[in-house]
Amino acid sequence: MAVNTENYPIPITEIEQSAFCQTDEKLTSKSLEEEFNAGVRWQKLPVSYMRKTPDELDNNIRHAREILGSKVVILGHHYQRDEVIKYADVRGDSYKLSEYAASQENVEHIVFCGVHFMAETADILSSTKQNVILPNLTAGCSMADMAQTDDVLDCWEDLNEIISKETVIPITYMNSTADIKSLCGENGGIVCTSSNAEQAFEWAFERGSKILFLPDQHLGRNTGVQMGIDTDDMVVWNPFKLNGGHDENDLRKAKVILWQGHCSVHTRFTVEQIEQARKTNKDVQVIVHPECTLDVVKSADHVGSTEFIKKMIADSEPNSTWAIGTEISLVNRLSKENPDKKIFCLDSVVCPCSTMYRIHPAYLSWVLDGLVEGVIVNQIKVDENTRKYSRIALERMLSLR
Ligand code: SF4
């Protein structure tokens, strides 16, 4: 899913990131046909679904859901728009949802309202008899797209040649393709989430002297700094340059090699936004996600995963004020769910994750209608070999507890 631009390939998912950014507060779904007017390249649907109004889709979805009953479970990631998350049987971050999917042995169909790597993880962790469905196949993740399998394999080969006397342990963030998880599983590595990255680093340093961290350089750097590793001991591997853009000695000296990937949503937050929030809001507390840059993380009062942010806000004092550095659909929802607190997004431009936003109710309606008719559309199936090794890397993560 990559296009060639002047210097190097940028994932389409990254290019389309700003398609639905706006400056007013309203982020309400239109018909799918109208949303296509933003020039996005999403999966095409039959015209009848493209033109259905939000109310028609709502009736359709509720009707199909009733017929399907306990055969189906709908999972909704926290970053999904309100018009989709309202149908979710369970809400959560990627790991919580995959774990839930794995525990639902009697459910035939798992409809994952999230992005591609999440549906893959649910398929890996669930039974082979279950079907995992992603309502819109183009709902990828720009960060996961930044670590293409061939580039990572090249990096892995080069690194092991250069650093032949030491052991490099690969760690991949959950937000990566099944191929990358499998590469980690096959080569003594592990998967991590934003809440257990530190434990995964400890696990890796017990087994090797260096870490290759994929694909989010910011989560990797923030975790390293948190553990007392100097930024001078971390290098960023640029897949478009020879040896990642480093001379061999630098790579031999480095403790952590960070893949040059980032989240298009969380890197929008800046220290200036934090300063502005503090200037205009007395006693504001700033909380950000660890996919933000190091300077933002250092300036914030709190840093943590999506679930951590949710909990910290829920447990906070009434009348407290919060500036949040994470995806806007979640920030808006937290604001609605905590009416006794003042909650706002650090970035005044309303900018949803463009790939999460690709799950429009029309897609959900279409896949559910298919199931009612006995037709499985948009199934996500990870091949046997990839499944085997990625499961090993995921199970190593589970053993961290
Ligand atoms: S918020 Fe960032 S990491 Fe999460 S799906 Fe969107 S682009 Fe990917």
C-alpha cells in the first residue's frame, strides 16, 4: 500500500491523513458517497450502500445484528468514530480487543472495527474455525505501512552481518503487520504494546545486548529514555539508505536501533501546543500517548497508553482540566463521558486517524448483511507459517505478566 513520491515511498495512508481534518468541532458522518468526495481511495461498495443515509444505515445494522444474534461479536477500537463505536459489543485498545476475540470461542464471526493489523492479530489469537472480518479492507495503519516486510528483512540481514558478535533482539510494537510479528517470533523476539514496552525491553536485554525496535521510533525512544538509556546510544534505521544511514561502528556502538516509523496522528502534537494549553488553562494537566515525540512526552505531566489515559481521566477529581494528546474521536468521547471535567485535545485542528475513520457505518452494514445472507466478505486470514511465528512472539508478550 505505498506510492512513490519524489524521494521515497510514503504510504497512501499517510498521504490521506489530513483528508478529514477540520477546524470546527463537528465530526459527523455523512453518506459514504459524500465522504468519498474528500478524494480518498477506500474500498468501493455497491451504490445502494454508498447512498444510504445515516438513519437508513442505523436501521439496517440494528436489524442485521438482531438476526445474527450470538453468532457475531462486533469489536470497536477506542479511535473509531461515534457512529461506529455505538454498535460495538466491546470497546478497547488493540490488545484488549484481540485478547477478547481469543476468549470468544463460541462466536462464529468477529467483526473488527479497527485497522488491518488488529484484525490480523485477532485472527492469529482466535481459533482457526472463527472468521475475522475487517469492514473496510483499506483500513490500514500508516505506521504499520512504514515497515514493509522486504525492508525489514534487509535491515535484519545487514544488522546481523555488521553486529555478528552480539545478539540483536527484535521487538515489534503491536501496530505492525503479521509478517513483522512473525519475523520477531522466528528470530527470538517479542511483540509489545504501549503499556508493556518497558517490560519487553527488559526481557530483550536479558537475552541480547541490542534491540531492533519496530516500527515506531517514538515509542522505542521514549521507552529507552524512560529506562535510562541515553539518546546517543539509540540510532534510527532509515530503510531508504545504505546500512540505515549509519557507518558500521555507530551500529556496533548502539544499544537500540529504532525503525524510522511514526504515527501520523500522535506526531501532530507539539511542545508549543502544551505551552499554549498551560497559558490559557490554569491547573491544566497534560496527558499524552507514548507515540508522541520525546520532547512532547518530556513536557507532558503524564504519559501512557490509551487505556491508561482513559483510566486516569475517569479516576481524576471533578472539575479538573485535561489537555490530551491522542486521537480526537477518543478525546471527544472522554469529554462526553466525563461531563464534570474540562477535557480538550492539545491540537485545535480536529484531525481523526484517517485509517480508523475508514470504517464508515456503510461498511459495517454491508459486511453484516453479507453474514445474514451466509456470505463472508472481507475476511482477514493470516497464512499458517506467519501465524505460527507471530503467535510465538505474541505469547512471549503474554508471558511478561
Ligand atoms: S492512530 Fe496512528 S498508530 Fe493508530 S492506527 Fe492511526 S496511524 Fe496507526
